[in-house]
Amino acid sequence: MKLEQKRWDSVHGWIPELTKTEIGDAQLILIFGATPLLKEQIQLQQIKDTYPHAHTFGCSTAGEICGTQVTDDSIVVTAIKFEHTQIKDVKVNLSQVESSYQAGEFLAKALPLTLPSLMSGGEDKLKHVLVLSDGSKVNGSDLVRGLTSQLPGGTTFTGGLAGDGDRFGETLVFGDSRPAKETIAVVGLYGSRLIVSSGSLGGWDPFGPERLITNSKGNILYELDGHSALKLYKNYLGEHAKGLPSTALLFPLSIRNKSGETGVVRTILSVDENEHSMTFAGDVPEGSYARFMKANFDRLIDGAVGAAKTAHQAIGTVAPNLAILISCVGRKLILKQRVEEEIEGVRDVFGEQTILAGFYSYGEIAPFITGAKCELQNQTMTITTFLEE
């Protein structure tokens, strides 16, 4: 696997120069950028001209990761030339399906299970699927369930929900096409010589009592302990309630289904004052238990390092070629000037030879550890590593 990385912003232009490439025949280009820049599409055409044979795959973000730097209002490009791995991309718009679950089913079914091998007379099996989803209209839990229902056993998938800064406005996704809203795209990776691992950890502390979810529908929460969830939430937030929904990123909920079960953190995407409801990135099932969460600076950074260690341990002592980092925008808002510390912690685990790329998201898709069930995560640092033997 050969890689190169470039970044564009309005002050410096392309660094390094986009036209100076050593892998113009790259097969896959990862593109993460600010929503306004992706809508302009000027830089996207330049990327296509530089890598004319590559599939482009990307989304809008709440911050771009390039190496150990975190930037806003930029575009980060990571070009990948595989030696032994093939790719296949598929996308769907929400207007084409009835639900997020059906979108997941459609995408999984559209990916072939094998591709004719380029190296032999055999076939390359589907090894891993990268997922990028609309970040404002999709129920991430349903999307994950739809993908899981159709992907064959042994095939892993990871990814995230697109962002739009802390504005929670329009999010864009593209798979070998123009960036579009309400879109989900996947890239299937095929081949036996590709090793993929992942890790996902948070670092948030619970506070206050655990409360029963007494009225909810899918990812919309109405009542906790028989009372208005929104009113209760505002009481906890105090003066922070004036900045909803963006300030909700600082105080997510932990959702637990069963006694003793590890809670899944959920981020609020929007509030409806008329309905007294809160919409989350994933399901908040009726009958589950919810607890408020708050940030701990050091534990957030430790969580990122822990996710990197988990991903690294799954592939042994060899450093991966590429690590895709998807971290929640809530972590970025909390860490502020310290945000690059969580990326630097990841760098310390993998070493200088691993290319780091990624973005700050509205949700993360991954298992907690390699081999576990994939879930929608919120407020985590999720890391997927790739090593081509």
C-alpha cells in the first residue's frame, strides 16, 4: 500500500502541491472537508484531475484530521494505492428508501460478495466495508442494523456520520460523485492480504441518577420517569440550555438496556420545543435506562489512546499503513485548544510511519473492539487501521 496526503485551505492553497503526486494511479481517494468548500466543488475537480482513475469517497465534517493536526475550513485528501486489494463503491439517497434500516440493507446487498482476483484465477472476498452517512437525517442505529442483516459473517464495517461544524445544518456525503445531502455511501474492500482492525472508546463520566425511558419512538425521546425529558434536560444544563442543540454535545446521555450492560452514549441532534422532544443520532429504546454524562479532559484523551491500543493489538506489533480516525464533535468542543492532544496520543501508539486521516463527526460506526458487534457510537474516538501484507 502506498499513500500520500495533502491539505487545502484558503490561506496556503494545496500543501504539498496537488499536482506533484507519486501515485497518480491511486485507486481510492479519501476526502474530508468543510461543507461550504465541498459545495463549491472547485477543489474536488482538481483532485479528480490529479487522480483520474481513483474512486472518491468522502463527507463534510466538524473538523478535519491530517496527521496530528486538526483544522476547520479545509479539505484533507488521502490517496491510497493498493497492491493487492480491490474496491467497490455504492451509494444511496434517503429518497430511494423508506427508512435508514432499508438503506443499510440496500447498500449491503449491492456490494458483491467476491470480485475476480487480479493476481490469480480465483476470487477476492469482501473483507471490510467503509461507511459514510448523512449526519442529520439518518438513524444511525437502524443503518447499522440494516447493514448487519445483509453482510456476510466475518465481514467487518466501520465509519461515521458526516458533520457540519457545530451548526447541525446540511451534511454532505459522496461516493464517486458530487457531494449530496441525505446520502449514504460505502466502499467495499476485497482481498486476503488486507488486515483491518478497529477500536472505539469514549472517556465521559456519568452524573446524576439513572432514569427510565418511559416514552420514546426510535431515536426520539419524549419522557424520562414519566416527565418531559426536554424539561428535565434543560434543568440539568442550566445556562447551557440557551445554546441547544449544540450545547447538548457537552452533555450526552448514556443508554443502558439491561442490568449490568455497558451503556451506549447517545448525542442529541435536535430539539423540538412544540413536541417537547429530543432527537438523537441513534435509538433511545423505551424501557431502557438513561443517565446524563459530562466530560473529563484527561479521560477523553485516555480514551483516544485506548482506542488506538485496542486497534494496534489486533494486528500485532507491526505498524499499520493507515489509520482512519473518526472522533465526535462533542469531544472537539470540550477539548478546544487541547483537541490535538488526542490525535498526538494516537500517534504515540502507532508511530510516525502510520498515516493518520479522519474527521470530527456526528456519530461513529464501529465495534468497541475488533470482533465485537458493530454499533453506532457517540462521543467516542473510533479508529480503523489498515495493513496490506
